[in-house]
Amino acid sequence: MRDTLAIILAGGVGSRLNILVKHRAKPAVPFGGIYRIIDFALSNVMNSDLTRVAVLTQYKPLSLMSHIGDGSAWDLSGRTREVKILPPRTGEEDSDWYKGTADAVRQNLDFIESRPSSQILILSGDHVYYMDYKDMVKYHRAIGAKVTVAMMTVPWEQTHQFGIAILDDSGRIIDWEEKPKKAKSNLASMGIYVFDTDYLVESLKTTTETDFGHHILPKAMQDGQLYGYIFKGYWRDVGTIQSYWDAHMDLLDPASGLDPQTWGVVTNLEAGSMPCDWPPTRVVPGAVIKNSAISAGCTIKGTVINSVLSPGVTIEAGSTVTDSIIMHKSTVSKDCVITKVIADKEVFFGPGSHVGDPSATQANKDFPSHLNTGITLIGKWARIPKNASVGGNCIIFPKVSEDDWTDPVLPSGSTLKK
């Protein structure tokens, strides 16, 4: 795999994650208690014996860059190993912000050509999955493809979100539709591509098209050079609030196949306050924990059911947290009821507050396509007043303080901004 160069596309806005990406890039969003989303792609690179990787950043990249560091956490630092952060080259006459996936790679062709390689492996930095890329690269080489796309079957109702393909008996892609309204197949692209380096460079140099799914892959299909690699493991695009919550519930379901520890997923323990900085979890007599993932440094005095808690979370006595994701250093005070809530870092729930209503039918009025299934979303550093009542499908923006509440009741579907 030393002659394969990996490129991770990590610059998307990820706007469907709403306030979770207000202060960070989508791949830097925390996941599963101690990880960040990009840890899955980076760990797959490490576990597939790849030694060279470029990470293409763009939107609010600082926390992502800090997290990746020099790549040591993923064994990507050394004389023959490297991870390079490649932002858009703003200010240059021939460059601009990345306009799409293909344009992002095109802007870095000089980097690609300076690292001799036979194949280029292009990945997305915002998916949760485990894959041994060696198998896909071996398949690509064995069938003599110029371009190979990792594909898996998805529910028919989700096909409009993906590139959809039809394969012939040899594995060649003979029909391709990018995010079709009415799909002919439910075999979907995972956003993972293997290109022969020469073919990729030539394709990008001879066109100004900006997107792989819409432009580069259909051209490769016309050339008869596009093949599909069928993947049957766990994979989820966590690009929406619903899918992000669903993936956390998968984490708590042994039958789901999502198992970061077994997969060998690692994170950068030296970036910020991570588990190595925290004392062991403290569970006091009388506390109840059921089917939950509790990180180091948590203090549990109340009840936690079917929830994921990041390091440093405190659940005080008399409180119940159910079906929720509570991130680093957040505090649930006494006698709270928290149900189907995603709370970002350092959120404070005042004593007696009731937050979340999974039965809510009113979609969020400001972001109806983002929150409509009863999840309530709380932004980083927000503070919920004592005895507040917050419905389902609500959004509370980052840094909202007690003084920003004109009424202790926030009805379902409401948004509260600073």
C-alpha cells in the first residue's frame, strides 16, 4: 500500500448538522463519547497500512487541524509517513475556495504529482464505518479498472441522497445517477474512490468540472473505465441530526455492527481534554445506568438510560437522562428530565429543568428539514434556566444564557438564539 496515496475530503460545511457545526468543521464533530467523526477515516487509513495521507480542509478548520496534529496518533508521522493538511489556496490567481470534490483535488495536483503513486484513494472525512482499503485497492488492480467506487445497498427511500449505480456481471458500472428523484437501483456510492493516478491527473487537467459524482464519474463510465466494489459492513453518513443520533443509538446496540474498539479506531488523546486527562468515572450509590456508554471523568448520581456521555459529564441526583447524547463537561443539575437530546460541550441544565419531548409532532419552525423527529438540539456553552421546560424539535443556540430566556417554557418546534 506504500504506492497508494490517500486523500481525505474534510472541507464540507455540513450545514444539516445545524449548530453542531457552528464552531467547527463537520469531520471535527465529537462522536461516540471520545472520538471525532474523522477518526474513522484516519483509523481506516492506519489499519490499512497506508502511510501517506492528505486532508483537504476548508470550513472552520482550526479544531480539525489541532485534532489531527502531526498524525502521530494514527502512526502517520516519521521519515516515510506523513499527514498533510491542505487548505484552499486563497489569494493565488489560479485558485479559490474549493468549489466541489473534484475541484478540491484539482487544486492540489502539485501535491499529488510530488508524491509518486500508482493509485489515489479518495475518502470522505464525515462517515462512520470500518473498511480495510487494501481489499478495495487489490480489487481495483485485479480487474484493471481506472476508477473504482465503493458501493453498498441502501433503503430505497434514501436513494435520493446518493450516487446510484447499476453494474453488469463483470462489476463494470453501466448506469449512474447522482442523487436521482426516482432511482433505478438502490446500490449507492459511499464516497470512496480508487483512481489510477495517471487517469485522475489527466481527467482533472483536461476539464474544469468541479464534482466527482456529477461530472468525473459519469465521464469514466462513458469511457468504460468505472467499476463498483461491493461493501457489506457497517457504514453510515452522519451528515444529518437524525443520522447522527441514529449512529449513536447503533453504538449502544450490539447487533448493529458499529464497534469502534473492535475496529481499532483511535483518536488524538493529546488534543484538548481527552480521557487521559480525566479521572475514572464515579458512580455513586443509588445511581442507575442502563445500556449506556459512559466516558472517563463522568460523575453519575442520577439515572442514565440508553445514552452516550462524553468525558467530564455530571448527572446529579434525582435526574434522568434518556436516549440522549451529552458532550464534554456538560452538567445536568438535580431533578432534571432530559429525553432525546443532543447537547454539545459544556451545556448547563438548571435544577428541575425538563428538556426534550420525543412525541412532539411540530417540526422546528426555522429548520423543519433538520429537526422533525422529536430530537432537541442544545448548542455549545448554552445554559438552561432552573425549572425550564423545553419541548421536542427545539434548537437552543450556542452561548445562550439564562438572561436570554424571556419565558421558561420553550414550546416544541421553537428556536432560541443568543
